Amino acid sequence: MTPLSPAVTRPLACALGAALLTGAAPAFAQDAMLGNILDDPGSGSAGLGFLSRVETSPYRGADARVDLMPLYLYEGDRFFLRSNMAGVRVTGDHAAGLELFVERRLEGYPEDETPDVLEGMETRNSEADAGARYYGEWGAHHWDLSVRQDISNNSHGTELRAAYGYLWENDRWSVQPVFTAAWRSGDLNDYYYGVNAVDVTPDRPAYNAGAGINLTAALYARYRILQNWSLLGGVFVTQWSSEVGDSPLVDSRTQWGGMLGAAYDFGNGQVRWNKPQTPTYVRLFYGRDSGDGCHLVKIMTLDCVSLNHDDPTDIAGLHIGRPFVSGLNGWPLDLIGYAGIVRHLEKGHQEDAWQIDAYMKGYYYGFPWSHRVMTRIGLGFGLSYAERVPYAEVTAQAERERNTSKLLNYLDPSIDVSLGDIFGSERWHELYFGFGVSHRSGIFGNAQMLGTVDGGSNYIYAYLEAAM
């Protein structure tokens, strides 16, 4: 577990939130110092959770923000997913190593209520960074060196971070103070805190923010309350550089924040993946958007299952899954991790585009008739990234005058039956036919990581899934 290096603005707390999450798998480099959230942080370990955070805003006249940070955790042999960050471990082990990653920088103007000082200015949104991190640990001492570069053509900025943390822990709890210094380029600071000539007003003079160094002190804690559940918490204070603090957009150089949440550890899936009999699930599906009238809850309760016939768009996809847990706690409940691609067929409304989904899905099959006809109901929870915001979301959000985001939360409820049991074929016992919903949303506008989007899309689909 290597130290968090939060040196962002509003997003600082989000980055810290991600930090809490990324501390989940301390065998590899992390941005957070909460100790072991996952009991067995080896290959294939996974978890889900959330953080509720509150932080002051550096922008003049902006209220403190309360935000929900979903935690999506996966640590494989090479690949990792840590909420707003994904990447590969190039080399190293638990003691030292190198990672390459892409990360959503959770920084930008307030989107829920624009303060007067930002009125009329073009919104500075979150950007995507690519970076590299070298980390190391010696006993309880942890350090982290990283570099980030904007790749979304927004700020064109660069950030260098250096962090140090010291970890106290036992079987149930851990506490870790972390100290971070972050150098931010002038392009990065100016994008979020500068004032261009076209934005000058009598109360908002022109300002060009230069490069500067921010300092952050943070304290993280983790307490394991049940076998698989942990409570997470943290507080931080950041001293922004004078280059940011002197901006007419900024109220104070000092920013405070705190967070509280919980995470569930699914365990180490690689233990099962190494067994020859462990199946791989391959799902092929095709569906159509439900239109604006059918919401997810209505679809799941069969209150609304109509398809969009006015300006329909379709999806075709392939998801591949591997089981993490079979018979969770002795219940008829399996947990399977999925990842896959979806093609949005936009029917001429806009260009077709790709979508990438990654999620954990639970299947319940304890029905009285399941010994005759295996029946599963499932619910998946994870992330979805669209190459282009789907047309169904563009139109629905435009009608409500709401924003959109390429990155959204992903839900995947489904129901299926074994075709082998229906047709009396033992060979087809693990071949399932069913219906599901591909749902993208922004958690009711409460998650900055998801662009504070309130709304999304639903595609009702039919599928075949085979265990191979």
C-alpha cells in the first residue's frame, strides 16, 4: 500500500476517496493508505463499496460539497481497476514496482450551483490523465512518486506528486498519516483557476495562474467490522500554492475535507480461477433502448417493458466473466466478475460507437424448482465507459436540460433459465437464455466521478450465456 498523493482541488477529496478505495489491494502500488481492505490482495481480488465525502471549495462563494464516491475494486496479475483509475502493473511486487494508468481527474467548476464569481465562464470539466507511478515500502514506511499528463485536450497540464505515509495496523484496524507534495504546471493551474481576456468583468480581472506546489496532510483509517466488511474514513487539509490562491476565482488557499464509507471484500477469485474446472462465462446479447418512459425499477417489476419505436437505437454486445465466489456463505448465490464490449447501433441518429463495461454480478438460484429447471436472477454493479455518449442519453438529458458523461455507473439486472433443463440435454445444462437490462446512470447526480449526471439510459436485451 503506497501513499495517497492528493493534490487536486475539489477533486482532491474525490482523489482521496479513490485513495481509500485503492488502498484495497496493498500488495501493489496504491494511492491510498487505509491498510488492507481486501483480506487477500493477491491476483483476482475484488470488492465494492462507497464513500460519502464533504469538502470545502476553493472557489469564491461556492458552498461545501457533499459527494458520493462509488468504489470499484479489482486487482489482477497485471490489470487493476480502482474506481476512477485503471491500469497495469509493469514490474515489481509488494515492496516496489512500476504502474502505468489512466485516471479521471476529479476537478472542475461546481456543477450543482454556480457561484457568482464563475457566472458566464465556460465550465472547466474533469479531464483524463495518463500517468506512471513508482512505489515502494520498507516495513511501515511507504512512499509514492508519480507523474500525470492531461490526455483529454483540456488543460494540457502536468502534475508531479511525491508522498510519504506511515502505517499502524493489526488484524482489525489500520491508521495511516500521509504527507504529499504536488507540483502542478501553469497550464493545469490556469485551466481551473485562470481568467481569460474574454471572461474579464469589473469584479473578475484577468489572471494567468503559473506553476506551483501544493502541500497536503491526510489521515486515513480502516476498521473491519465483519468478515468481509470494513468501515473507511479519512480527513485532510491542503495548502494550495500562491499561484492558485492569488486567483480572483479563489476564496482561500486552505481546503478541508473528510469522508466516511464502507467496502465489501469478495475475496481472491484467482484461487478458483487456477482450478481446471473453473468455467468461463461467455454472453452474447442484443437489445433496444426502452425510451424515456421506462425507468429501471419499472422494467424490473414488469410495470413497463416497452421498447422505443419513435427513434430507436440498438446495442449488440459480448461480455466475458469468471467466478469469484460460488455459494457465498453457503447460500445459493454466486459472484461473477464480467468485462466486455458493447456496440451502439445508432440507426443514423449519430455515429455508431463502442462501450466498455466492467462489473461484479451476483446470481441467486435458490428457487424451489431450480433442481428441475435451473433459474437465475442476477444483478450486476460496476462501471461503463462509452466512446461517445449514446443517443438515447443525449436526447433524454437534453429534454431535461441535464449534463451527460461518457463514464457512468453500470447496473445489469437479468433473469435466465437453463436451455439444457428445458430441452432435456445434459450437455446444454450450462447454456442459459434470458432477458436483461443494460443500465447506465450517474447515481442521481450525487457522484462527481460520474460527472454529477442525473439520468441515463436503459436497453432491454435478450441473451445467450454459456459456461465454457
